Amino acid sequence: MIEIGDKAPEFTLPATAEQELSLKGSGPLVLFFYPRDNTPGCTKEAIAFTGMEQEFAKLGVKIWGISADDMASHEKFVAKHALTMPLLSDTDNAVCEAYGVWKEKNMYGKKFFGIERSTFLIDADGTLAQVWRKVKVPGHAEAVLDEVKALIA
């Protein structure tokens, strides 16, 4: 399990708008992992980060979302909700496993593997500056922005 102060695991993944994005050279970054496109909690989280994207940008911080959904699903999600930050596709869950967010879950007595909603604040050197696990959506984007401001101050 990676923790604050650890180097963030490197990756290169396909992203919306026909991009391929890599951690290397990305600069300060908020990386949020979410379970599925177009589900209520994930939609609220993505919309919240989109609504605050300019505030993060003014501080020099990018926002990227990652799920195991394929690019077609991501593109539909972006179009439906006018999302502006890149969504990256980790269909083989390799990046999710590297960040320790691919977990066994239990819903209504049924066990399955999926993404545990988590957010990582990565500094310009690629080091984890903050980690949020088992994220609850209400107020989360605001809390992340507050942490970014505190780190920069």
C-alpha cells in the first residue's frame, strides 16, 4: 500500500480527447480513482472536480480521473456531463492495483472486485503529498482544494 511520502507509481494510459497521458512530467496532479462512469456518486464527484478545475489550475495543479471503464464509456460520460478534465482508462486494472485501490468489495452479500474511491495528490516531483481512501463524495473536491492551498502556502 502506497502512502504519503512514497513515489507515485508511474503509468501511461489512454485518456479522453484521444490523448495518452503519463505521470512522468505531468507536474502537480490530483489523481482520483472512481468505480464506474455514469453512476450517481461517480457522476457527482466528476462534476464537482470539473466545477473546481479552474481553481486547481490557478494553483498549477491538474486533475485526472481514472476508472476501469473503456474509452467509449469515458467519452460518453464526458459528453453527457460536460466534464472538462481528462478521464483515463485502466481496463486491465494495473494502475489501480499499483495504487492499492483495486479491492474486494461486498454489496448486498455479493463479493466482487472493484475500485475503492480514492484520491491522490501528487507533487511536481512525483511524490504522494496526500492520500484519501474510502472517499465520501460530498465536500471531497473542496477538501482536496483546501489541502492543495495549504501545501502551496
